[in-house]
Amino acid sequence: MTQAHPDSPDDTPASANPPPHRGWRPLRWLAAGALALLLALAAFAGWVTASGQGFAWAWRTAAELSHGRLGVGAVRGTLWQGFELQRLRWQDPAQRLEVERLRLDWQPSALWRGTLHLTRLELGHVRLTSLAAAAPAAPPQLPASLALPLTVELDRFALASLTLLPGDVRLYDVAGAYRYQGGRHQVQLARLNSPWGGGGAALTLADARPFALSGTLSARGTLEQVAIKADLALAGSLADLQARGTVAGRGLLAEVSGRFDPFAASALNRFRRLDVRVGGVNPQALQPSWPKARLNFAVYAEPAAGATVAGGLSLINSEAGALSAGQLPLAFLAGEFRVRGQRLTLNALQAQLAGGGRVALNGTLDAQALALTARLQDVALRALHASAPDQTVGGTLTLDGTPAKPTLSAALQSRQLALEARLAREPGAAQALRLERLQLTAGGGRLALSGRVELQQARRFELSGALEKADPARFLKGAPVGDLNARLTARGQLAAPLAATLRLQFAPSRLSGAPLTGRAELDLQPGRLKRLDADLRLADNRLQAAGAYGAAGDRLKLLIDAPNLRLLGPGFTGRIGGQLDLAGTPKLPLLSANLKAERLALPGGVGVEALTLAGELQADTASPFRVQLAAQQLRLGEFGASTLRLNAVGQRNRHRIELDGRLTLKQRPYALALRANGGLAAGSTQWQGTLQTLQLAGQPGLTLLAPASLSVGPQRLELGAARLAMLGGQVELQQLRRDASGLLNTRGRAAGLRLAELAPLLALPVQQTLVVSGDWALSGRGVPQGQLNLQRVGGDVWLPGSNGRPLALELGTSRVGLRLDANRAQLELQLQSRYLNASGNGALPLAGGIDGRTPLAASLRLEVPALKALAGLAGPGLELGGQLAANVTLSGPLAAPLAYGRLDGKGLLFADRKTGLRLAEGVLEARLDGRRLLLDRLRFASGEGEALASGALDLKDRGPDATVRLSLKRFSVFDRPNRRLVVSGDSDILFVDNKLTLTGRLRADQGRVELPKQGTPQLSDDVHVVGREAPPPSALATLPVTVRLDLDLGERFRFTGQGLDVELSGVVHVSAAPGEAPAARGQVRVVKGRYKAYGQDLDIEYGTITFTGSLDNPALNVRAKRRLSPVGAGVEVGGSVAAPSVRLIADEALSERDKLSWLVLGRASVGGSDDASLAAAAGALLAGTINDRIGLFDDLGLVNQQGKTLADGTVSPAEQVVTVGRQLTRTLYLGYEYGIASASQALKMSYQLSKGWSLVLRAGTTASLETRYTLRFD
């Protein structure tokens, strides 16, 4: 060891750089390893939660570690960004949960502020199946707390459907939200649908005892096509729940209220007070498997002394009937009950059954003992079930024992039958039922049975019985009369594989009056008939069987000779005889058979006029093979064959099969021809060969175009590549195979199939000539997997047109695609036509099969690019325009899907050329909400105004119900040269049960109605011209309409027609009811106007039309005078439209002759020319009437022109002058005059300066200018 020199410049103290401590190095390595491990774990956790591959790996690993309990299909997304799981499944011994799809989106950053924020949780079709009976649960306990560690927000929750099995409870399209904050759970259920309807709920629940609860539940739906409404209010707490609700609908009313303790130890004590009243309910409408009834019932319960709840119930069924008819045989039920602890006591519960029978029920039920007695009186068995004996029974039914080991005893009797029975349940794993005694006596006959059957495991059974002098006709409806004496013993197991030992021995008996003797012994073992020995004889009818079958060396021989089958009872006729020798094993049977039947008829519509069957099959491959069948007039339900012949001849391994027949199916004739060559392989029952010919002639028919290989047997059914001609096209079958396990594989394609040839079997509501092609590839057991595609290649569909002629849809590209996998079926649709374009897709879950309640999930897009193309469907004279588009999602049960989405329209146009109604620039905004169409906005422009409509349309099976609010603002209803109406106002339109109700108030802002001249006569409505089609009735003609409408004519309503040219004002209330004539009340007055009568324009001084009931017969009060008449000549009209009264009036006292002359001629009748004046007046009256009808002239007729003083002082004589003229204005008249005697003619112009002063200008044979002033005095 050396030491440094102290004076050396490099010397440093030893403490400045001490040597490293070797004890820290392992700790450093441990810390570095731990840090690396933490980093690796963090990286792994990040990979699992933040990457799609890692997240999917985590789910697959969890499924593998669950030992088959957890299953998951496709996994998409990550934990932090949201994820979606497909085909999620969980199964344990008690239940199986299947979720088609689960989608979760959330905001992880919200965790920093103590909130679990889920933005979306969506579940597809969910199916929950209970696999085993639930073990008895302990009494429910009120939880200590419902608090959560975090604030929870779920913005949107959605569930496509929920199916609970085996109860088959189904819910559809559930949507809602959830929030937990401030010590309260809040649930908002926006939508929940079921087979009966939909509803919603809002619930609030505290998280601490006693868990205060409040909320409401509402439901809307239909029962038996009747709309119902239900509301339920909840209050109180979980320990003291209070409920009150109502259910209302047409013919249905229910009210329920009560207080409940859901956590009471006994179910009987979980209600503290209950009051239920229901009227008009049908149980079958709630659950299709329940019987039909019409129930009115009431139940009440309330606390009584000593911790007892006392109550009563009553029930009336107005539609009681037999169970065989699907009805409930209970007509009346009433009684009282008491609940104390776990004991239920029934006091004198009285029931009346269909057919008048009565039942009295008394006793107690509790957890330790059962003591219940029912006394029956005058119960008609046939009224309970149509197949029951026609007997009226009475007696006693008793239920005693304990709930774990109950015993049911019966002692019933009628005038002809008596029954004594005792049935008990044996506790244990097998859960057996023991029939200790059953004795049925009828007359002098007796049937006695006893036995035992296990309800689980192998389901072993034992049965012994005896018949003594028993008459089947007394026990079974339709059975033959007899006197049977026999003993029976049987034992075995009902669970697969089936096994049984049977012994039957007849003592001397009679049936249908003929002697019956014999015996039968059977020993059936799994897979083998070990022994069969039977010899039964009924008069000349004989059946014998002896031997065994199923093992090598076994042989069974059957012999039947029955010349008189009528002895077996009603429905049996004819004769049958033959024998069968059967040997070998089921895998290699050997047989020889001969059978012959004549005029054979069996119950169920089975019969044949003549039938012969002969067959022989031996074991050697070269042994003879023969099967011959011939039948005439064969009947099997809707199937029949006038002749049917089968001939198979050859050797076992090589033979030829020929099948020919003339068949009928659903009363349609067919001809069948089949030829095949093949054989059975050595040691096998699988037939293999070639199908040479297959032809089915008929509508529809098919023909095999080329031979195809065929294999038929217990191992498989397989048809090789085959080409078939059918429906006008061809089907190429590439593969068809089904094996013994039920696995099906099929693949092929079709081309040019004409669907019209299916008309005999498939009737469509429209005319069509569609030609389709397609392909398929399917495989699987039960519901197959694969795909099926179908597309239109030609043809079209015709809809009924408005003129009775079919209207072609002019289809374009149209196809349907079906995809099937293990869990669901997916459908794709595309349709193009001249009128409509549609595309969509949908899915159905396949678990459990498909029926009307299978949940559907689908989307559909519809477009009507040009409504103008639909004018041919709307009718003549109508013009349509605009575009419509709809985006719809479908959910709910397949038989009654729910629709959600939007319906929009733009540029809508509706015009009626007949009325001048034109609705343009239309905009439609509507929503589909389940079974309702919500009309948010429908706007049309017309003239300077608009029409706005909003409302709702309920889409029901029995027909739609609608409520619409209509608002009009200066809306132009009509706009034609002779008809214009502009209105404003509001009205409500209600359409319920095919009844239309119209209420509201409308005001005419501007109106002009001009009726056409009555130029030609018209036939009345009751005249029918032979050979001429009657016009179709309007759809509104037979529609029940209720009207309550106020019509205000406003200040600018002008009416022209029937000689009137007036301005009207006033308000009329119009009302109408179905089956009654319309009525009106109110008054319309004439503001100003003219009335054309007798060829003259009369000024209306005043006028009113008063409605006091009938719409077509108002009261009249009108006064009109001739213009500028010196005497004020005119008419006054009173009475009613049906019976008007008209009288001539004048301001001065004049005779009726002068009034008429002043009204028609404008002057008084003069002296001796009265007759001429009246003739002139009559001519003017006729001319005026014609003019009023056809509107040609205002003046046509004879005018008596007075003499006048000429320039030379002479006076010209008076003469008759023909005048033709027209009143151009109120004061200006232009006419033409022609003298009859002098043949003078002139053009006359007259201008009325005032009432007495006028200016007259004539130009013609003579020209003159006159001024006249008339002064009248007495």
C-alpha cells in the first residue's frame, strides 16, 4: 500500500470521493425493474383500453376465461372513445341473456369532476330466457342505501326490443334518460311500446331511507281496435307506496288506487289498501293465449282489526262460453276474503258457470296447511267444453295437505255419471304425481284407474285400470255404444328413449252390438320392439300381431281382416284386409306386404274408393324388389287423386320406379308423371339413382329438363344438379342436400319466372305481369344461413285508375335481397317506378323463430319525384304537382310495426278545374311517431293569402283518426271568371271512427258567385238512362258528417244568378249531424243590388233571408222596384223558398192591372186599349222570362206606341211596334223599333235624367229628339 505525498498538487481528501456503497445497487435494480413493470403495465393497459385490437383481445380473453358463459361477436372501438359489441351472450344455469348489439359512448374527462357521463347507451334486440325455476327467494329487504359514489348522467338510452321467456313478454322501442345527482335518482322514459300500445314515465327516487318516490306513468294503445288511455300516479316511498290510476276507452273503464308495502315478509301483506274497478275488459286482448271474455269486476281490500286485511271481489262476464270455443266459462264470481299473516281465508265465494252451473268456495290457504272446498251444483260439462260428456254434474272438490304435498279429492255425480278421484303430489327430486284412485261410473259400467307419473328426469310412469260393463258412448262424444270389460297395466318412461310395457286383456264385451274379445301385450325397449302379441276381434273384424322387430333374427307378422269397419263407430266405413311380414333391423328392414281396401272412410276426411298395395324387399342385393300401389278416388283433406299408380319393379340394387296420377289440390287439377332408376346399396336403406322424368302438368306446373342424380333415405336427401322449367322460366338447382341431423344445404338460380302463373295459388290485390330472376345459397339447421336475391327483369304492375282503366306503375330497377346468419335476417329493398322510388333495409332476430311479435328494426326511404304523374290516379279535372320525400325507421312487432321519421314535401300543387280551386306553393312538414302522423306544418298559397294546417293522424288497424287545425288568411278558395271566394278564419276538422266533424268560423274577405244561365233542361237525379254509366258517388256522400260552422259573408260578397245581382252580408250558423238534414240559423241581408224580373231590372230596396232550421228553405223578405218608375212599381216577395208569395206593389194606390202595366210596360193601362196593353204586358212578360233564362235581351216584345202630333199639326194613329233592346246602364237604354202597320223602323236611345225627366233620340225612317217630363197627379 502506498501513500501520496502531502505536498503533491493532486492530493485530495479521501472523503471527497468515497467509494460507492455496494448495498444500494440491488435496490436500484429493483426500482428500475418495478418502474419498467409499471411502464409495461401502463402500456399494456393503454393497448387494451385505447386500441381497437387490444380492446377486442380483452373481450375474447374474457370469453375464453368464462368457460363458455360469456360470448361476444364483433368488437369495434375502444374503452375511451366508445365501443360497440355484436352478438353479446351470457349464460348460467339459471338464465341466458342474448344482446344483438350494444353501443356505448361516454366522456372520460367528466370523471375529473366526479361525474360518470354517458352520452349514449344503445341496445339492439335483447332476449332473456329463464332456464330453470328460480329457487325460493328470501323475503325482500328494504335496502340500507341507494347512494352512488359518483354523479351519473345518461343522456340517451335506447333499446330496440326486449323479450322475456318463457313468459313471452315483449317490449319494443324503449328510449329514455337517467340522472343521479343531489341524492336523487331521476328516470325519464320518453318512449316504451308493447303489443298493446306505447307509453312513457317520469320517476324520482331518493337514495336514503325511506326512499321517497314520486312519478307518473302514462300509456296509449288499442285493445280490440278500441283506443285506450291509461295514467298512473305514484307517491310516498318504497316502504309506503301509494298509487292511483285510470284506464279509459270506448266501452272500457278501470280505476285503481291503493297503498302497498313491497318489502313485507308475506306476499299477502304487501298491500295495505286496494280498490280496483274494471269494466269491459277482454283478457284475450291482453294475452292472445288467454280465453275470450267480457269482464266487469271490482276488488277492494282494507285493514281490519288485529293486523287483518279484509276485502271482497265481484266479477261479471257477459260473454261466458266453452273453453273449446276459446271463451271463459265463468259467468259470475262474488265473495269476501280475509288476510292475516300468511293465511288467506275465503268466505262463501260464489261462482256461476256457463250453462247455469254454480260453485261455492270456502276454506283457508297458508304456508303450513291447505283446506279449500268447492261445492258444485248443476254444472253442464258440455257447456264447459264441446267434447265433454253431455252431463250435468254436482259434488265436491277438496284441496288439502300442505303446499309442498297437496292433495286434490273429487266426488262428482250426475244422473248418469259418478266420479271419485284422489290426486296427490309426492315431494322429492322427481316431483311425482300419484293418482291414488279414479273411479268413473256410468249406469252399470265402471272405469277404475290408479297410477303414478314423474314430472322430471326420466318421467317414469305406472298405470293400472279396469273396465267393467263400460259404455264408451256415455264417456266420449261420438263414441259407439258398447259394453266393455277389460284390464290394463302399463309401465315405462316417457322421456327419450321411450320405453313401455303394456298388457290389455278383454273379457267378453260388445261394441256397436257386436261381440268384442281379445288381448294385447307389448314390450317396447329403447330401439327395439322386443315383443308384440295381439289378437283382437270385433265380430268378423280381426287384427293379429305376433313377433319382434329391431334386432337380428327378429320377425314380426301382422294380419288384418276387417270387412265391416262401421262397427268401430261414426266416421268409419268400408273394408280393409291384408298382411305384413317385417324382419331385420331398422337399418336393414326386410318386408313382404299385401293390402287391399274398398270404400274406405276414416274420421278427418280421409278415404279411398279402392286401394291395393303389394311389396317385397329382401336382404340380397340381387333379390327381387317390388312395390305396387294403385288407388282410386283418394281423399286427404284438400288433396285428392282420382287415380294414383306406383310401380317399382326390379332387383334390390337396381330397379325402376314409375309414378303417375291425376291429382287435385284446392280444387285445381294436376297430372303427375315421375320416372326414376336406381337401387338400394348392400346393407343400406339409402336409395340412390337417377331421376329421369318429373312432370307436373297444371297451373302452376313444372318439368325436369334433364336427368338428375337423387339419393333418398334416413341418412340424407340429396338432389344433384338439375334444371327445371316452371312459371314460364327456368330454375337451375345446383345443390339440394339435407342430412339426418337436419343440416340443409341448397344453392341455385332462377331466370324468367312469371309470377302471374302463381295466380291460382296466390291471389294478389293488383294486376301484374312481373318476371323475376334470382339466386340463393342457404345452409344450416332450423333457420338457415346464407343469402337470397330476387330482381325484376320484366313485366309491370297495374293499379286501378280513376276512370276504371288500369294504370301501369312503369317499374324500373327493383330488387330484394335477404341475408341470413345465425342470429338475424337482413333484408334490402330497392324499387323504382314512374311514381315512386323506394329503398330500405331491415333486420329481424332469428332466435326463437319468427312470428307476428318478432321485433323489427328497419329503415325506409321513399321519394315521389313528381306528383304530377299521380294525376291519373286522382281523377279527371285534377292537377297535382310537387315532390314528396320520407325517411322512416320501423321498429316494434313485425305484425304491427311502429314508424318514426319525417315526411317532407315542397312545391306541392293541387288544382281542380271544375271548381277553380288551386292550391300552390305547398310545403309539408310532418313526423311519424309510432302509430301517429304528426302534421307540424302544411302550407298552401292561393291568391294573395295562404292556408296553414297542423294536427295529428292516428294510424289504427280499423282506420285512421285525425285531428287537424286549419287556419285561412285571405285564402282564395275559388278563382274563376264567374266564381271567386277569398276567406279567412279558423276551423277544426276531427275524423274519428269514420265520422267527420267540422267546427269553426269562416269570414269571406271577398266573394263573387255567378250562376250560369239556365240555357238547357237537365234530367232530375231520379232519372236513369239505360246504357249510360251512372256517375260514381262521391266518397263524401256516404260519410257521416257533423258540422258546426259559422259562416260570415263579410262586406264584399256579391252574388249573381237567378235574376239577382246583389251584395250580401250576415252570419249563418250551419249545423249537421249524421242521418239528419243540414240546418242553418241566422240572417243574411242584401246591402244593395238588383233583381231582374219580367224583363226589367228592379232595384232592391231591402231584403233579408232568414234561416231558422232547414238549409234549403229559408224565409224570404224582399222588396224591389222598377228603376225610376214614376209610381214606384215593383214586387214584394215573402214566405219561404219552397212556398214563396209574390205581390205587386206601387207607391200609389193602383189597381193590380195598372201595377202590372207600370211594372212591365213602364206606363199605365189606357182607356179602350186595355186589352192591347195587357197583351203587350203579356208579351213583355214572356220575353222577360226568356231573357231571364238565356240572357239575350232586356226588351223583346210588343209595345203599344201612342199617337203623337206631327210637324204639320196632324196626329198619327197608334200602332203596335216590335222592340228589341238592352239596358246598357242604370240610365241608358239602346233599342230597335219596327212598326207592324207602317213598316217604320228606328234606332232608339233613351237616357233617364231623373225620375220624371228623360231624353229620347230616334234615328231611322224618321229622326227625332224628344225630351219628356212626367208629372203625375190624381
